[in-house]
Amino acid sequence: MSVGGTYAIVVKTPIGEQRGLLAIVPAGDTFTGSLSGDLGLETVSGTVDGSTVRWTMEVAKPMALKLDCTAAINGDTLTGTVKAGFFGTYAMTGTRAG
């Protein structure tokens, strides 16, 4: 099954659960897409390695921060992590929404 699709994701952070929709459009070993949710709308792009996607993004809310994201997709389930600079690494989960 392709990693492409839209996933309803949840990232567990110290300021509470951050929810969003992650859209992934694969093109070989890369992807483009978007992440919309509690913190707004961000364009994302990254790499695809089998069933694993990786991307880096900059957010402005609640503060300027670089996020390093990795997610493994198994069928309709997404599991991964978000590294938020010196704040640590947080669990990310999701399910295919479309």
C-alpha cells in the first residue's frame, strides 16, 4: 500500500495534544503535502524510504521552532515522532482519513 493519503494525526506534547491532518503526495523517494490543524497550515516536503516518511518544518506558534518529523506507515496506521529542538521528542500517531 502506498504511503500517499491524508492522515488524522495526534502529537502528544507538554502543552497538550496537537491534532491535524497530514496530506502526503509521494513522488518516488520524495513527497510533498501539507499539515493543517491546531497550529495552522504548513506546506511540507520530505523523503520516502519504503513505508517511512521524514520531513522538517518550521512553526511560528506557540513559538518559532524547527520540527524534525519521522513516521512509519503500516496500512492505515501512522506512528512516529516529532523532535522539537531542545524541548525533546514527542510521540505522533494517526490513522488514514482519505
